[in-house]
Amino acid sequence: MPNLTFNGDTYACAENQSVLDALTGNGVSIPSSCRNGICQTCLMRSVSGTPPLDSQNGLKETLKAQNYFLACSCHPLEDMEVSLPDAGSARIQATVHSIESLNHEIICVGLHCENPLEYRAGQFINLFKDATLGRSYSLASVPAHDQHLKLHIRKVPDGRVSGWAHHNLKPGDVVEISQAVGNCFYVPGHPEQPILLIGTGSGLAPLYGIARDALEQGHTGPIRLYHGSRNPQGLYLVNELCALADCHDNFSYTPCISGDAMPADGYAQGRALDVALADIGKLTGWRVFLCGNPEMVKTAKKKAFLTGAAMKDIYADAFTLAAA
């Protein structure tokens, strides 16, 4: 049974128990969010002892070389002394540049970094409320177009980070964010390949960035974006997306209403996933990006595969809400 040393105290780590579970089970406060090795909120560093290779999946080579690992997926094979990331090495300071209301429950937070953040449109960052509490938010901005990072933050009932962002953040505030991570972004190389983007709620954020990035990089194949909500009030950026469609013949945008209200002209009736599949049919050869409600993403991945999309061409960063 390996022992973990953290801040001078030693804790036993049971067989098949993660570093995160071992420490938090003993009352130690460690930042975490997805607990699936995706968001990288639980990044830690091994001061002594070698972290298993699986616990470094998705990390940059520079972080691996410094013995950083993900606590939620680290099942130690030997004694380890661990620490939280050194100040400044894994977190970045950013200044709130702007806060804009997009609809009744979603705001756009613009962040300015003194040293420009390297990222791809559609990736996500972690926004930290304090030393131990952070949440993952996808980037709606495009490096070639936008001067500031853009996050679309939906107010979640009893959400400790989203509530703070909606009610307490103001321009001029200094916050901490992580480096950009995630595999949900446009990769050039097949400009003729058709692209399908399906999202719900604030899941529009990465899709908005991916679509604009693909167009910026000269994508020539069709790009079809479907954004869904129960009612028209849940949609946003409608005018901007319609304008984008007017400027690019290969881009189309379909807002979808799944509730009982009859949609106005230009809106489709039904769930975004169902409307998209009914419009397109077979997805053989398509590249598919999914973001939004976790159940929608799960269902959409399965249906996209069953209608012909290759698994390697289906992109989704799945997030689940942390327990209150």
C-alpha cells in the first residue's frame, strides 16, 4: 500500500485508489472538476516518486518532464511526495476585460492575458474562483480574430463558480485560469470534408469558435451548425450566425426549438440532434463536433456513429456538473 506525503503529512493510498480520492478522503482540499482525466483541474506534481504514465495522458511534454500528473487518474505504484502546482507554472493570471449578457442565463466573459495564451478555437480552460475551486469553460474566441479570450458561462442553479461569475465578477478583476486543453478543435488538412456541429445551451461556445476558425483557415466543404433550446429565449448569437451564413456560401446555421412553442420563420421544430440527422441523413465521411447537455452528447455520439461517421471523426469534450 503506497504512502502519499502532502504538505508534510502522510496518508495511505489503498489499492486501486486514486491520489485524488486518497487525499480528499482524508479531508485534504484538492482542486477537481470532471474526475475523468479531461479537464486537468486536479493537476499535481510529484516531488519524489514516479507518477504512472496513465496519469500523464493529455499533458504537454514540458509538464510531464517536471513530473506533473492528474490526481484523479493517478493510481500510485510506489510511495510519492506530491504537491499542488507551483504558483505561475500551471495557472495564469487574466484580467476581466468585459462581461456581456447573451441571454437570460448566459454571459460572455472576456479575459485579457498579459502574455497571449496559446490555444485552438474550441479548446477549454479552467476558471478558478479561488485556490481550490475551478470549473471548465470552452473558448468561443478565435486566436486570429479575437483580441480577448471569450467564455460563455451559463448560470447553473446553486453553481458555486457560475454564480460567482454572474453576480460577482466585474471588469478589472484579476482571476486565475489554466492553460488551454482539449481535443475538440478544427484541424486543417481535409478542406473539402463536410463538418457537422451540434450543440445545446452554452455548448454553442466551442462550436462558434470552431466554425469561424475553419472558415478562417479556408475550409471549402459544407459546415452545418445546429443549435438547440427548448424556447427561443435560450438561443443566442442568432444575428451573428445568420450574418456569418450570409458571408459564406458553405456555412449554414439552423436554430432549433424543442419545446411546444411554434418556431418563427428560420427556426426548426425539434431537438437539434434530430433536426440535423433528418436534414443530412447519412454521416459517412463527415467530421462531427458535439457540445452541450451530457446526455445529448452521449446520444449524439452513438447516433452519429450508427449513421456512418467514423469514431475518429467524432469530437466531444464531455463535462458533468460537480456535486454541490
